[in-house]
Amino acid sequence: MVRAIILVKSPKKLIAARLRKIEFVIDSFPTSGQFDAVAVIDVKELVGIKDIATQIHKINGVDRTETMVEVQ
């Protein structure tokens, strides 16, 4: 499994709840600061991270994301 954290910038309220509905998002919560929400994902292969990030970008109101992959 590959774990990653995707930081999401979006002025939309409840963006964290919308992120939780995406397959492979195992946790999501709102944050304060530069980003508005965090999505924690687990995928089988590294390429899966790109697929999830693409799905997040398609959510209405998402301005940008930043992805951090767990290094073991």
C-alpha cells in the first residue's frame, strides 16, 4: 500500500465531507492555515495517487492541491 496526504485549498464549506466520499480516502478533516482540508489516502500503487488527485480537482470549488507521499 502507498499512503499519501493531499492538502486541499477550497473556499467551499464541508469540503472535507465531500473528500470522504471518494474511494480510497481513508480520512479527511478541515484545517486552518494555507489549506482548508486534508485527505489521507491509501492506494495499491503510486499511480493511484494521481487518479485520486484528479478526482479531487474535479470537485467544484477546489482551487488547488498539494500532495505528499509517505516515505518508508
